Amino acid sequence: MSTQTSERRFISRLPRPPRLARATVFPLLWLCLMGCAYLGNPQAVLEEMAPNETLPPAWRISGGEGAELYVLGAIQMGPRSGWEYPIGMVGVFEESSALVVEVNIHESSPESVQELIRHYGRLPRGLTLERSLSPEVWQLLKVTLASTRIPLFDANRFRPWLLSNLIIMESLGQIDYFPEQGSAEEFIRRAGNRSIVPFETPAQQISFLGTLPKRVQELYLLETLKHYGDPKEGYVGRYVNAWRAGDERALEDLIFEDFGEGDRFAPFFETMIYDRSARLVKELKSLLDAVQHSGESVFVVLEVSHMIGDRGVAAALKDQGYRVDRVERSDLRRVAPGAGGADVAGP
């Protein structure tokens, strides 16, 4: 099989362009069961829930002259049958006037997305990963790829960001999680006649990934390799359960735990999470302050990694004078007046 044919086969398996961070691209990996007191015991909540049921973190944000925002802290993977979102959240979604997402992959044709990935995902002629990576990381990569469908010969020509995402998709598939069942994709499918407003285009996200500093891309690949093959009850399972229970403290610990290893991953977090969170704050402020949207309710789906923590979107907007309220579990389970009340779930 030629390199070009093999590359085309792997790129064609990408159901969407790779997401924007370890936490945004599929936060494969990240503990603590201490959530906020008013949210109750997360473990007890999980024990009461059906396997696909969720009570994910959500916030109401207001205080400007424009729209009121209902923000779902999302993950971008789910079981084959999809997640079941709480009735109160679905009711707010049904009453909203628009859906805001980070990116709407359906704006672009599959062919154009594949061409962008091909352009930004291959190393320049004459360069290889083997020459770029340390011997230790290259050896770890060879061991990892031996248990995937990705040939080492082809991987050697991919940029680290693209190879990371191909490996992540392999890993997710092995434990029956799929990117097309993530939160954003689910609510896009349910949008109906609502306006879908993306903050970025697929081209912008892919070009961002393709132009990440070499050091950041290699850190991303190293993190991916460290956790490839984790069982479902491993990092992925703990992360998913923390999200399902709305356990903000556990999510924060899981996502940002690598800071405990020193400054090595600081460039990764600064570029992939914090810089983007700051840009998302500006985008949300424009909705909150737009007088023409006064009285409207807008449903927003953002990666949960951008919402939480001292440098997250929720904290930043609160510091700037907006009203930011974490939605309690009782409200997630409550049917809003006039709402349809049907669960949003995958096919």
C-alpha cells in the first residue's frame, strides 16, 4: 500500500477535525471526589444514575445588556447510543433562541476538511518524527503503534498533533467511546431551526493545531502515548464519571494534574487551554453585552476544560462583574415551565 493511500485511509477515518487540546480534543485522561458541597456526594450520585445518564456541569451567566447564557461544560466523546442529558438542561435548550459551539464541522465538506488535515498534518518533505523525537519517545511510539492499525512508516511522516489524534481515536474505539457522540455534536443534531453560531471555523481549528509550536505538539504526543491502552475504568472512566456527576473539583484535578510534575507541561496548558479560554471569554462577553440580543436565552456548549479552574471562563467572567451561577443538580432534574421535557439522547 502506498504512503498516500494509507494516509488517505487514516485521515478518512477522522469523523471531525481534531479538537483543540488534550482536554478539548478528547480529554482522555484526568481525579478526586470532592465537588462543591451544594452538589452533594458525586459517588452517591453516580450510583443512582443509569449508565448513559448525565448531570454534567453547567452555568447560567448574565449581567450584561444582551443575552443570558446557559453554558454546558462538554466532553467530546460518548457511548455508541449517546448520552442522556438531564430534563432541566434539555428544557433550557428547547427554550433557547440559538446554539453556540466552538466549531461546527458540518459547515465544511468532508473533502475540504480532509485536505486541510492533509496539509497541516504532514511533515515537510525530508523530515521525519524519528529525527525529531527523543530516542525514548520514539521507542514508546513504536511500542504503542504495534497494537494499533497505524503503520509506523506512515506515522513517521505525520506531525505530532495529527498522530496524537489518530492514536486517541484508536484508544477511544477500543473502549467503545466515539467522538461523534460528544456533547457538541449531539446538540448540533438537535438544533432544528435554531441558529448555530460557531466561534471558529474548521479551517481555523486545524490551522491552529498545525502551527502549534513543535515543543507543544511533542508534549501532546507524549501525553497521548503515556495513556494509550488505559482500560475503561482507568483515566478515561474516571474523567467521564466526574463529568457525568458534575464533579467540578475532580475534573479540575484530573485535567490539570500534570502541573504537579513541574513546569514541563506549562507550555502545553498555556497554549492549548489558557490562551484559548481567554479568547472564549471575549466571545462570550460580546453575546452578554449585545443589546440586540437582550431578553434572549442562548445555549452554549464549550469544552469543560475551558470552563473550570481559577483561569477558566466561568472565573474570568465572574471577576469581570458578570453573574455566574453553577446550575445545581436539582435544577438539572427539574422541568422548566413551558419546556418540552424530552431527554436529549443519541440515536
